[in-house]
Amino acid sequence: MIDSAAHPRPSPYRVEDHLRQILKLLEKHRLVETLVDRDRASPRHELIESLVHRQHLVELQLKLRSLHPADIAYILEALPLEDRLLVWRQMPDDQGGEVLLEVSDAVRDSLIEVLDRPALVKMLSQLDADDLADLAEAITEDVLAEVLQTLNARDRDWLQTTLAYPEDQVGHRMSQDILTVRESQRVEQVLWLLRGREELPPNTDCLFVVDARHLFKGVLPLPALLLNDPQKHIAELMITNPVLFGPTDNADEAARAFERYDLISAPVINDRGKLVGRLTVDEVMDYIREESEEDVLNMAGLRGDEDLFAPIWDSARNRWLWLGVNLCTAFIASRAIGLFENAIAQIVALATLMPIIAGIGGNSGNQTTALVVRGLALGEITPENTWHLVFKELGVGLLNGLVWGVTVGLFAYLLYWNLPLGEVMAAAMVLNLLLAALMGVAIPLTLHHLGRDPAMGSSVLLTFITDGMGFFIFLGLATVFLL
Amino acid sequence: MIDSAAHPRPSPYRVEDHLRQILKLLEKHRLVETLVDRDRASPRHELIESLVHRQHLVELQLKLRSLHPADIAYILEALPLEDRLLVWRQMPDDQGGEVLLEVSDAVRDSLIEVLDRPALVKMLSQLDADDLADLAEAITEDVLAEVLQTLNARDRDWLQTTLAYPEDQVGHRMSQDILTVRESQRVEQVLWLLRGREELPPNTDCLFVVDARHLFKGVLPLPALLLNDPQKHIAELMITNPVLFGPTDNADEAARAFERYDLISAPVINDRGKLVGRLTVDEVMDYIREESEEDVLNMAGLRGDEDLFAPIWDSARNRWLWLGVNLCTAFIASRAIGLFENAIAQIVALATLMPIIAGIGGNSGNQTTALVVRGLALGEITPENTWHLVFKELGVGLLNGLVWGVTVGLFAYLLYWNLPLGEVMAAAMVLNLLLAALMGVAIPLTLHHLGRDPAMGSSVLLTFITDGMGFFIFLGLATVFLL
């Protein structure tokens, strides 16, 4: 629950309203600048500019103060670069760090870039160790070292421990906000201890039970404290076999466990059974969102997260890797055509028809690939069922090949009144769709076995094969049967 | 927290272990069947078969009993159809309903299909009204009517109310499990009332405060009950301006609000200020996962959710819509080539080079589309910033067009020692990438404005334009400048 500005009927829509208000403020601000630009010489205008200017900026600062950091993050992401930086410069230091936590990676980089080092260190030193761990990759080593100095010894240790785990492991994402109790305590003792605190860590749905050596014993759901007799012992109420994670567990699988068992928080236990941290649903939800967005962008051939309003140069570079790969594969596919220039010179219709074979092969293969990428993401594809999947996809490919092959064959026949041409077209379609089915399964599985993200580039590789081989099969069959 | 089978070190990996154990059981089961098949005649074999058979099935049932419904759902999804139905038939009635709740839509259909009506009704009558609401779309009207008879009047009303809201509205996804308190009550009274209950509804992080007419007043976080003096009044402790939703609010925006403000549960209030339901994080997390998967599948041209092991015929049909659309667009694009058969007959190299222009245009446009689809999903694209986005993407397109245009132009020149051909190639690349950038923004935005899912088919439409126009531009320029 969050304390947001009082509204008669607050709703999720209001964040767009805030964006609109800020856009209006920025517009007024720009209008003044344009007016002044027109008449630079007059000192009176300069005075007015600086006054009106300042008034708008104060208004902007007040507006920002009233917003939740996550709302500010959303607004910054939706603003074109110039406006974004104007708003960002008005951000109070004590809010800036929280906002950096909430924005997407690409936008975060654009915000950090314009801060000088002291300002950045000041902002970051407002955050706790868990939050700093989330930001650590975005800042340079020396800034991180400087911020570490501002932490106490315990927080510094914690930060260094979590940063030692790779990004896709649970240890990197766990938090140190843990409330522990002992088995031997009674409910009333725990209640009394809790009352001494001002608040509980966010997402606390249970307390963790440990022994004197901090070995994990179980979890005590908060409702158990509320629903039971205050005289009962924690040992009677705790759950001794909850879902728990190790710090080196894969974050993907942890996220799936949170979804599967509807968890709010879960303990992280090291190999010796010691409680080392806590994983919470908000962190998991962010992770799921990040990963699924990454899949969509990767499948389309973007290298990484891209800011919607990134500078043109940055955007272009983010896309070059896969465009470059695509260019190479397109060259190779085009050489497959080059082999048959003689056939094309004799039957020009081949050039007209060949993109149909290649295009539908690519589309059909991509359908298979999307299904396999999702199956891998959900952990549903195992060595035992892979062959079933291959045979099923080959079956679908054969069926689709026959249906669409006959269709395009008929089309070619009607267009050119050439029956053998139609037959070659149909046969090429069947073969290319079978190939597309096979490759649609094989490419993401191979990438997965090589430890790569199966979404990454599988579409470009697949299209390369369905294009190149599509041209080759069609023109090859045509050379054999039509010339 | 879930009570799972006691393990020395339970971890998220164990669900795959369960799958492996079940696969082993199924393999033994099949082995027996094969042995018996070989020697059908002997009555002794039949006896053995039925004994061993039964033993395996009992083992399977015991195994299933020990598993969480979400784990069974995962296992069913990962099993090929035949094995899946074998396992499903061993499912105890009291677990079956929960499993249906957890499996994906496509797999759910395959499970419901094989149940006769009395078995289905029996399974469903084990579920509460909230769960039935989630399943309602998967079952026929008359089964639903029959299950409604087994509910009490209050649950029946509730089910009919929630089902009246469309699937993408909050009202469809809210639950009726609400704990309410009054402003005038003291903490100790509330604690006393809670102790009378056996458990709290899942995902209860706060109680809702209402007045005598059930008008919503605020929320009371559970920790407030634990941390404060038992003599305090609820009115002093409640939060009066929490994030709340209306039943007709868009589920997408509600999901984003949950992520943004890290909510566990939130009240749903109708227009007159009455508390009507509760939205919880587990429902929201499922929604986010479903939607993002749907985006990935839709962008690849699958009509809906598809079971990894669906029968070939069902799978093929699920893909026909977009393959059919693709076929039509490919025909039209191929006619663009047909217009220039004369040019190709004179310069066969044109046929070899044209797929490069079309392919890179498609790839580049898809990068833009993916970015816009994501921006729309996050609500970051507004009428105010659309032009910024268009200009930025045109800028990227121009830059990429120049870089890759010169590259392919040089390649064409070196391959055919024909400078004008290289120049035409470069010019066509620049024009097609500009077009791809424009369409990459325009297509998803138009689909969005028409109230359609921008991911749905935008890739097929885009490829149509970059292919068709790519061929047209390249061959047109060649006709003008090279013939």
C-alpha cells in the first residue's frame, strides 16, 4: 500500500494524467523560451524569461515531490530525451535514487550519463544496500567504491556478497531485510518484540525461524501470530518444509516457483543450512516483466533493452549486430539464387514466384520457434519429450505443406498456364515447410543447449535457412524438371 | 507458503524431478503393454498384465496425491498427449479441479475434452466461486449451469456478477474473499475476531475498512495490527488513500499499478464507493505472464495459445489464419515483381539481389515494431510524443539505410562490376529502410487505435509492405536507370 496524493477516486489511470500535466508545464516553459528567443536583445525580456522560467521550474519541482518514484520513472520513460533531462534536472536528491531504481535499464543509463559524479554519489547514498545492489551494474566501479564508503560495515559486506552472484542467480536478487524468531519463543513474546518496531519490511507475509547458529528451521506465517493463542510456542505453529531457495539457484526457476505456489516471500538458505537472505514477490515480478520484454525485443533482433527515445546514434548501434548478421545471411541466400541465374533467364516467372516459397517457409518456421521458445522458458521441454515435439511439428509442416503447396501450385498454374511449374511450386512448398518445422525446433533448442538465450537471433537464423534453402529447393527443382 | 513433500533441501528444481519419476513410471507401464502385446494368447500373460498394470497405476495415483496441483499442471503440460491423458485419468476428483485452474488454456481444453459430463461436474463442484470464474470460459454453458446448482445463492450471485465483466477488466479477476473491519473498532477487538477464524484468505496483507452500508473507508495493513497498542482505534491506523480499482478498470493498467507500487492486494470499489471485491498479486502475476506469452506467440503469427503437444490437426488450424494472410500478401508482393519481368529478363542479377533489399527492410521494420509494441504495452506512447518517436525512427532508418545501402551497393558492384547497379541498390535500400521505419511505427499504432492487440499480425503486415515495396522500389529504380 502506498500513500499517494489524495484523490476522490484514485485509479491506475491517474499516472497518465500526471504525465499530461507535466507535458503542459513543459509546453508553457518552451513557449516562453521561444518568445524570448525572438527578441533576445531586450533586457526586459530576459528578466521576464528568468522569472517565468523559474516559476515553471518551481511548479515542476512541487509536482515531482507529490509523485511516487515509480510514477516519475514512468513519466521520464515516456518523455522525449530533451524533456526528460529537463525534468530530471529538477529532481530533488532524496528522490533521485528511488527513481533510478524504478526506470528501465536503457533510460537509467541516459539519466546517469548527465549527472556529475558528486551529484550521483549523493543520490545513491540515500539508498540502502539492497537497492544499491540493483543499481550496481549501471554505475562505474569507482562511483560504486565511493558509495560503498558511505555505508556501514554490515551493509558494505552485504552489498559485496550479493554482487558476487551473477545477475541470473537468486543470490543477486535476495534482500537482507529479514525478521527472525526462535522456535522456543511464544506467540506473545514475538508480538511484544514486533511492537517495538516501527514497521515491517515490505512484502513480509512470514517470519523466519532460526536457531542460535542462524540455521534455518522453518517459516512462521504472519496470520499464525494473529489467529493463535498467545501462549503457544512458535515450534508448534511454524511450517518446517516451505519452498526455499539456494543463493546459486537460477532466478528463472525461482520466478516460476513464485508463480506456481503463489509466494509473497521465501527464505534463501546456503549449503550449510544457514539463512542468508529473503526473496520477495516484487523483485520476482520485476524479473518476469524484464525477461519477457527482453524475449520480445530479442526475437525481433534488438541486442538489448532500448530506450524509446534514445539518441538516433545509440538506437542505430543497438540494431546493427542483427542487421549485420541479417545482411550476411541475405547475401548467402542471394548466392543460392545466383547459382540459378541461367534458369531464371529462361523462365522469368521463377523470379516472381520464389519469394512466396521463402516467405511462407519463414512464417511457418517462426510459429514453431515461438512455441519452442515459450516451452523452454516454462521448462516444459525435456530430453524425453523432444522427439515427440519434432514429430508433431514435422506432421504440422507436412499437413500445412500439402494444403498451401496445392494452393500456390494452383495459383502458379492459373497465372502462367504451366502445369509442371505449378507442380514444382507445390513440391518446393512441402519440402520447405518440412525444413522450416525441423529448423524451428532445432535452432532454439541448439541455442539453449549452448547456454544461449533461445529467443536471441533464432528468428534471423531461421529466416536465413528458410530463405536460402527455399530459393535453392525451388530453383533446383525447376532446373531439373522444367529446363 | 505451501506444504510440499518433506525434502532435506527442497528447491525449485524438484518439479523437474517429479516429471522424471512420472516418465519412468509411464515407461514401465508401456514396457508391460508391449510384452503382453507380443503374446496376447496366453491367459497367464493377461493376468500378469492386469496385475502389473494396476500396480503401476496405484503407484501413479500415490505420486499424484503427494504433488501440489501447480506441479501436476506443469507435468501434464510437459507430457505428450497420450501420456498426459493416461496420467489425467488417474487424477483423484478432489485434485482435478485445482489442476484445471493451474494449466494453460490450450492444455485445459485437451483435459476437459476427455471427461464425461458427470465427472467434470463432480470435479468442478469441489471449487469455490472465485476459481469457477477463472474456468468459466473453458466449459460449456450447460455444464456451467449444472455446476451453478451446486453452489449456494451467495456464491451463485457472485459468479454471475464477475462473469458479466469482460475478461480484460478488473471485475472479471477480483475475488470475494474479503475481510472487513469498522473504523470504530479497536485493535484488540479485531485481533479477537481474527482469532475466531481458522485461516486468512491467501495474499492477505491488509484488511478493508467499511462503514455500515459497506462503503469503502480505507485499508488496514496487517502489520499495523501487530505493531500497535491494542487499545488504538482502527480509524487512527488505517490508510485512507490507498491505490484502488474500479471493476471496469482495464486489467492491463491494474497489473502495471501492482508492479509499480509493489501491491499484494487492493480493494475494488464500484462507482458509488461500495467495496465489491479484492484484487490479489497472484492473479496479477498470472495475468502478466499470460499477456506477455500471448504477445510473443501473436507476433510470430499464432492465433492463440497453443498446446506444445496439441494434435497435428489442431495445431495446423491454429496457424492457418496468419499463414493464409501471409500467402495473400506474398502473392501481392510477387505481383510487384511480375510487373518487372521484362527488366529481370534483361538483367538477371536483379532477381538475385532483390531479396536482400526486402529482407533487411523487414528485419529493420520489425525492430521498430517490437519497440513500439512494448512501448504501447507499458503505456509510454501518448499522442504528445508520437511525432518524436516517428522522427527518431526515421532518423535511425536513414542512418541505417546509408550504412547498409553503401555496403550492399559495394557488394553488388564488386559482384557484377556494374556501378549503376550498385547505386540503384544503395538508393533502394535507403528508401526501403525509411519506409520500414515509418510503417514499423504506423502499423502497431493503427492496430492499437482500432482497439486491436498491436502485437497481433503487425509483423506479417509489416513484412508485406517491406517485401512488396522493397521489390517495387528496387525493380522500379532499375527499370528507370538501368534499361
